[in-house]
Amino acid sequence: MDMSLGFRISGRIGKPVAEVFD
């Protein structure tokens, strides 16, 4: 998945979603 997308969702949920996508 795109890192940008992860960071975007992470901002909404407030969790390190980017790490999950990584």
C-alpha cells in the first residue's frame, strides 16, 4: 500500500497505521 495512504489514515485514527502498511 502507499505510505501516503497509511499516514493519511493514521492521522484520522491517531495510530501508527503507516507501520502496519509497512
